[in-house]
Amino acid sequence: MKQKTMCKQQAFTRIELIVVILILLFFVMAAFLIPRFGKATTWSAGVDRISCVNNLKEIGTAYRLWAGDNGDRTPAEQTVAKGGWGDFLANADQGAICWTNYIIMQNELGQSPKLVLCPEDERQAAFNFTNGFDNTHVSYFVGVSANDAHPQSVQGGDRNLGPGTKPDPDYGFSPKGGKGNDLAIPTNSLASPVSWSLRMHSGGKRTGAGNILLADGSAQQTTSANFRQTWLSHAEPTTNWPAGHIPASPSIRLIFP
């Protein structure tokens, strides 16, 4: 009678187990790193844009918290004596101190400078709000006349907004070096049209795309055309212009970092 051959089932050796673990770690790391280094991909761009929208929502919450403790006025509306920066805005060309708006709300922002920087921006977040914080650490413009009385007024948005309907290849109204810009943007888009530049969230779209923050605290993703036709055309015009700088047509005042 022939003896049956018994097959012995062997477990993984220690070396084989280590190899399997290393392979699994490789795939986990790849899944995490590829989106970070491949920002040109649609998926990565979408994630960063959502993060940017969330930043603007957090900033919107900070505005409401700050106003609740300061006479229902935003930092741009409140006087310096009462903690705001409204006195400076009685003068024109205040873009260089756009950062002041955010440093005033640092407590309401949870002491997190990352909230005022878009993940798609080439600028870098500051370590804190006290050491060297300036426009070069800010991604969002400030609508200085936005308030709760006009919930659909434009309170902020991506800094890469520029003139015309053909997107600027760079950052539009927001200059390099953090010099800032102080502009009157006509609510009649035909008078002086604007569009998002090809930086940040445009993702290669020739017409441009960006995000805005409204006075009611909501953040909106918008194309250049939609911003002009929907949000800008219905924005409440600024009335407290610096002497000698009142625009010819109804406009909103935006301070760019």
C-alpha cells in the first residue's frame, strides 16, 4: 500500500512578512504624497479649493464673532480707538496694510495664520500673527464696506482677481512683494470688468475661477462671469470713500494684500 504524501502548509517567514509590510507602507505613502506633489491633477486641485472655501468660512465666522464684541462692526468699519482700522481707511491707497484686518481678528481666527492662506497660493503661511506677519502671508482681499445689513455684500475672496475679461497670467490686482492694492471695483461689470487670474483655482480654465466670502458668512465658488453677473452686480456699493477718491460709478472698495 502506497503511503500518501502529506503537504505541510507553511506560514510566512519573518523576511516575507517584512516585505509585505514594506509594500503596504509604500502604497499608503504613495496615496498620501502623490496628491501633494501633483497639484496639477483635477483631484488635488479640487481638494485644495475645498480647503480654501473652508478657510473663507472660518474667516466669515471670525468676522461675526469680532463684530459681536465690537458694536456689530467689522474691523474695517470700527475706529482704531475701539480696536479696528477704520481710521486708516479714511485715506486712499491702504493696500499695504491689508494684513491689519486679519491681525486684529487673530483671537477669533484661533491664532491660526494658516486660515488666511490658500493652499493653492505660492505664498507661505506665517508661523504666528506677531513675528513678521504681513501681506506676503495673506491670500484673501478685504471688502471694507461689507456688513450684516447687506448679507450678500462681498466681504472677501481670493486675491488673484484682476482687470478685464481675459485672465491675467499672474495674480491680477495683488502685486508681488506684498505691496497690496486699494481699488474701486464698479458693480456694473460692463464699466470695468474683472476676472480671476490663471493662478490658484482657475485650474487651466481660460475664463478663470475663484472663491468669495459674503457678509452673511457663506463662501461661494464662482467663475469670473458668474462673479461679474451675479455677485458683483448685486453688491451693495461702498459709500464711505476717502475724500477726493469717490468713483464715477457705483463701486465696492476692495483691499488686496
